[in-house]
Amino acid sequence: MKRHFIVTVISVFVIGSFAQKPIKVDVGKPIFNQLWEDYQNFKKVEEEQASNYVGNPYRYEVDKGIIQLSSGEQIDNLILRYNVYKDQVEIKKNDRYYVVPKDKNISKFIFADHIIVLKVFDYSGKRRLGYLESIVDESACNQFVKHNIFLSPAKEQKPFQEAQPAEFIDKKNTVYISFNDNLLNAIKKKSDFLVMIPDHNEEIENFIKKNKIKFHKPESIKELVQFYNTL
């Protein structure tokens, strides 16, 4: 059985308190070493040869990333990157990248101004566990974005057509909404949102009409989510 994180820093925690500031810990300190020991099955990332493809499977890459633990502590100054294509967060130690296991003890990854969280979301009627970017969180109505990148296969040389390498291509992001921390559901049109809201239907309808909310634009949906949270 996998051990829980052992806290080696002297601290006092109020469980469930949102007001407490995270305790910052740098790489090389005991809690980071404990993190590494707890995940002895960190899988090495098999690096692809850049000459084999065009484009990039990564959305964010930072050298001062943060892992925030569910205990309230956070580990600073990490080299992190988010592989959208494989839906995995990778951490660099020494000269190698490793895949961070998807685990409830890690509450979020902070890539400068972007926060990546692990959530259960609805995908074509089935529940899936994966990473999404947090846009509006810790409110009655929360908004997330699922980044999408796919790999177009390589094309062989043909008469009058040169060979083409495989290519990573950005697809349209998917906006997800949840109410009161329930299952995340995709929002693609107005009716998707209206069927989810538990109350304030009239106010929401009026706001959508007055502000010309566009459901194909995440920033427009954000306006609607923020408005709902004021009701």
C-alpha cells in the first residue's frame, strides 16, 4: 500500500481551512524527497526525436512550477511541463523528465498564471479522470478548460507528394462547468448551461441576452459564471 505523505516540516494545520496560506518548500527539502519516495513508480518520459514530428505536445513549460499538496503544503521551484497530448504532467529531476502519477494527494500544479487540476469529467456519457485548467474555482459555479492536442500521422511519399512527418495539432478547447463540486459537464451551447443551473434561471436568461454571451468563447462563458456566483 502506498504511504501517505509524511510531513517533515513543523506546522499547524486547520483541516478544511481555505484561509491558511500554503507552506512553501523548495526542491531538495525533506517533503520533496518524501514525495519522490512515495512515488517510486515515477515513470521516465521517453523523449521523442523532434525530427520525427512537427509541433509540440506541451501547453505549458516552466522552471519555477509549483506542486500544491492536499495537505496545504506546496513545493516550489520545480521544472514542470504539461503534456496535453498524453494528458500528463511531467517533472524534471537531474537530466530526466518523469511522469507525475495522477493522485488525490496532489491538489494542483501551478504553471505561473495557469493552474492545472485533476478532475472527473463527463466525456460522451462516461466518466473520465484527467487534467483541466482551472478558470473559476472554489465557488458555487466553477469553470474549467480541457486543452486538446492530437497527433496527425506521418504521410509517406507519393507521386507528386513529398513525405510529411507526424504533426501535433491544436484542437478547440472544451469548456466544462460544475455546480457545487459535482461532476464536470461540457458546455457547448446555451441549453447545456441552462439545463445544469439549479436556480436563478430568469436572471441567467436575461444576462445571456443582455450581454450577448457566446458559448463558443471560454472568456464569454467566464462572464456568465462570475455573474452566477454573485446571485
